[in-house]
Amino acid sequence: MNDAKQLGILEEFRLEFQALWPRVPNKGMLFGLGALWVLLFHFLGNSTFGYVKTASLLEWMVNAYRANDWDEGHGLIVPLIVLGLMWWKRRELWGGPLELWPPALAVVGVALGLHVLGYLIQQPRISIVAFFLGLYGLMGLAWGPRFLRACVFPYVLLVFCIPLGSLAEVVTFPLRMVVTYVSVGVAQVLGFDVLREGSLIYDAQRTYRYDVAPACSGIRSLMSLLALTVIFGMTAFRTAWRRWVMVLAAIPLAVLGNVARITFTILVTEVFGQSYGVSVEQRFGFVTFAVAIGCLLLLEQWLREPEPVRPAGEGKESGA
């Protein structure tokens, strides 16, 4: 049964793709210029040869995603999500008039200038912005301004492909302090005698210690949730304020999810011992996302937009 359903989905995709493909103009030009653009950033994309000795910006990005136990590994998934959302919006993107639009070369020119700047001052993150901006300009060249406007979302999600590295400490350090403070407060309310020193959590006898490290409070959960709330907000709501509420909820949801995980770890340690607490700390990272996503679904229910009111008499058959 599942195989038949899967084959049906694949067959539907194949048929829709075959129907759409011939109607898309300037494909050869776009793919040719796009390939040249990618080659530029592969061979002359990176001028920093510190930890990663490569001239390829793409290889530099992959290494950045893999660093620190894949803390920013979502950067590999985001382009696939963007492609999926573009397919979801295919009728809006490719269903209207598409035209060659030379003014879009100005966007490519700005992107090229940004890359030269990033290359000269050895800032690959600027070059990443330039890389995606240039591809955006090339799509505008091939398909026109209407396509560019319709493509702003989901294309803007590619900002999550920029690895923050040590720059993330500006956000993650305050989050660590908040998560530690709230987790200890909740544990004390529950009757557990725990102490806090910075991001360290002890019991009163100091027989165990946990460090709320960046991975426990920070960039992995925050960036993933931020991307999720942007996608959720843009696809589930039409009004701007509901979308903004959903996006801004990412930070408190990340804090709440991590507080739940750390508090649960303290509870298990107090009841069963540190060995069990360590096991929970290492294996129950999904608690952060389970709590956050559960709250996200509740928020979506609360923000749900009313169904549009149909004019009186619409849908009724007129008498003959």
C-alpha cells in the first residue's frame, strides 16, 4: 500500500515536471552562466588558508558545517528545503509571464563586487552572501522581475547557510546564562538543592557538575528553530504580524526547550545518580526540539487565521 502511494507521488512529480519544463524559458543560458558562477567560487572563492587550505568557497562552507560536532550542519539541508519550497510555489513562480531581464545584471555586478571585497579582506562569509546573491541575479536575468519578487521567500532562507562560527558567541553566551539560571531556579522549586556558578551547575555537596556548554543552549537549536519558525510562519499565515510573532518565538522556544532538557538531566541525576544523568545529557538532545516543536504547534493553533468569509450566495446554484 505504501509502495503504491509512493509511486503515485513520484509519478505525479514526474508528470508535473514534464509539463512545467518546456514552458520555462532561457534554461540553457541560466544553467551555463550558473555553472560559470559556481566555478568562479570553486576556484577563486576563498583566500583564507588557516584551518582549511582550499581555494574553494564551497569546500570551506562544508568544513565550517562539519566543525564543532556539526553545530551548523543545517547549512547542508537548507538549500534542499529552499528547492522544495520553490517547487511548492511552482505555479506562482513559473506559472506567470517569464522574460529575459537584462537589468538583473546589476544584481550580479553587486554580488561580484561583494565577492571581490570578501576575497581581499579574507572574509568568506561576505563571499557566501555574494555567491547566493549572484545566483539570485542570474535567475532574474533569465526569468524577470516578477519571478524575483515571488522568489524572495523561500530564497531568503539561504541566509541560514552562512556559518557563524565564533560570531555566534554574541548570542549563545547570553543564552547559556539564561538557560543555566532558569534551569537551576526550576530545579530548586522542585526541591533539588543545586547551585550555579556561571554556566556550571553543581549539587550542594559538589558530587556532580554539569556545564551548560554552547551546544546545550545555543546555535544548533536556535538556528534550526529560527529556520523552522520562518518556514512555518511564511507558509501557515498570510498576515505579517502573525508571521513575525512566529519568527520571534524562536528564541524563547530555544530557551524553553533547553531548560526542559537541563532540568530533566538534573532530576535524573538527583534520583538515579550522575551516570544516568550523563546518559540523558548525551542521548536526549531531542527533548529540546520535542518541547520547542510542541509549543510551536500550540502557538500556531492560537494564531490560526479565521477562514475567509465567502460572499452571501457564493457556491449556490442560481435558479433557471
